[in-house]
Amino acid sequence: MISLISSVTYPDNNNDIINVDNPQKTKVVEEAVKILDSAIDKNKEDLTLYYYRGLALFYLHKFFDAFLDFDFIVEKEDEPM
């Protein structure tokens, strides 16, 4: 999952600017969100899943949904950083 997300969020060439509107990259991240949704349904207490879904949602400019995932982590974490 990590490599799937990082493969679309980092440019192939360090001189390139990340194009968040690239349909191919967007499709891959949307698929990652679906996989993370399914994983969270099976293990609602794994905060790492919420973290990665939050990152993917942020990438997709779904900022409020990303905030909800990050806020959930802070609420559940004993000692949030």
C-alpha cells in the first residue's frame, strides 16, 4: 500500500512538479482508498490504516475527509505526537 501511494505521489524525475490532476495517478490513489476502506472495515482499530487513507484523501484534495481520518487518530492515540 505504501509503495502504491508513493509511486503516484512522487515524480519520476526530481525536476518534475507533481500533477495532482493526472487521471492515471488519481485512479491509482482512488483504488488505494477503496482498499484502505475495506481494510478499515475489517480492522477498525488499526490507526495506521487511517493515516494512509488520510494521506491518500489529502492527495485527492478531499481535505475534510482526510481531516476526519487524522482527527480520529489523534482521538484514539494515547500520546498523540
